[in-house]
Amino acid sequence: MNLDDVELLVEAVRAGSMAEAARRLGITPMMASRRLAALEGETGARLVHRTTRALSVTAEGEAFLPHAEAMLEQQAAAMAELQQSAKGLKGQLRITASAAFGRKVVAPMMADFLDRHPGLHVDLLLSDDLVDLVSQGIDVAIRIAKLRDNRLVARRLADSPRRLCASPSYIDRHGAPRRLADLANHECLAAGGATHWTFTQDGRQRRQKIGGRFAANSIEAIHQACVGGLGIANLSHWYVEPALFDGTLQTVTLRDAKPEQLAIWAVYPTARQLPLKVRLFVDMLEDRLRA
């Protein structure tokens, strides 16, 4: 399909007349009529009703118009990407992530990313709330969620397993739970006012009621309380891995259940073709996570 013909249709609908569309595109009215006729011949449908002064869109034209606009947007995005590939990335990349993930994972990789793309500026918004991507002008959000289909446009980057963990001092004083039901008798460090933790048991999800004398709305605070011996925490492996490695924390393994499996997703505000800057950032993040 000739995109010049598609552009003529879109411009004619926006302008409200063939003559004005021809003027905007720098072609003669006769050429504009020929292009529209060629497009209608190719689609096999009458797309607009037109007179010398007015133009109205047919039902078939209304149905085709969103696809026509998408084709032109994809062409513009492809040309911009080719230019950026040749000249290097420029402009601003806006990213949002949770405070903990942004600090522990995203921010440390920014030096390498920006070294590779010196013409790019990055604005990282850290928030534990769900940010409206469109109204905030966000290019990509990194979210940690259950393994399920997402109605947003998303790309799954990696697993994000969770770990029950406690300090050696807590285990020395209180012992370690062996079964899921044992958690009811332990100090559990709740994040965000949670009253239950979700586990997988015998292939099914099971919600276990938890309680304790300390809760916080910050993963960092929960982690520090856990290190200090206040109780058992349920945290992502990417967050507690260093503490598990050096022995500051120990994994608490239950015989009959495992913490629910989460995944790390890159979420986009639109299904349209991704800008090169977004794709390169997400590719690097995925490589880091899988490493």
C-alpha cells in the first residue's frame, strides 16, 4: 500500500477538504484526487464522500482511518529510529520503578547505559504507587507482579522469586518455622499493612495469615528490621541476595509451601512501535537480570 496515498486520506479528513489537503501536501488537487482514487481502488471501498467544497467520511473510511494513522506513525517512528541509529540516541528517557528496585537495580546500571548513549538524558521516577504512564509522560515502567497476562502492554523480563528470611539471632531465639502453619506463631514483618502472605502449596495458591509487632511501608525498613532480629521477612531474592550471601540473613525454608512466584515486567504506555531508546534500555536491564 502506497503510504503517500494513505497520508492524503488522513490529511483530507483532518483538513475537511481535498483542496486544503492538497495545499498542505504541496500537490495539485488533481494529483490528490488520483491518489485517493488509487487508495479506494486498492482497498475496494469508498472511503470518503467528496464535493468541490466539502468532504465527509464513509463508514468504511471511519473503520480504516485508525489503521491509516497507525501506518503513518509507524513510518515516522521507523525513520526516527534510523536517524537515531546513525547519529546516536538523543532526547530524554523517562523511567519509573519501585523505590527499592530502582535503587538496587536500575540506578547502578545507569552509568554504563549513559556511557553508551552520551546524547541521552534519563529521568528516573521512584515510586511504590502505580504511576499513570500517559499523564506522567513515562516511556517505560518496571513493575514486579504475579505471573499472569497483563492488560497493559508488557514484556516479561525475568523471574522474581521471593524468599522467607530471618537473621541468625532471631532463629537462635525463636527457632525457624518448618511448615506454613508455623508462621502463625512467629513475628512476621508486614510491608504496606499486609495481613496475609501468599504461598504455593500442592500446586495451589494459599493465603497465610501473618502477624507481628512491626510493620512498615518501606522494603528497606522491613529489611533492616529483619537484619536487626525483629522477625521473618518475605522479600524478593534480588533484594536480599547480598545479605543471604554474607550470612547476615538466612533463608527460611518451609517443607510444605513456597512463597508465590512473581515476575519482573517492562510496561509500556502504548502498543505502538517502541522507540529505540526504550528498547535498548529494556534489553540492557533484561541482560543484567538474567546475569
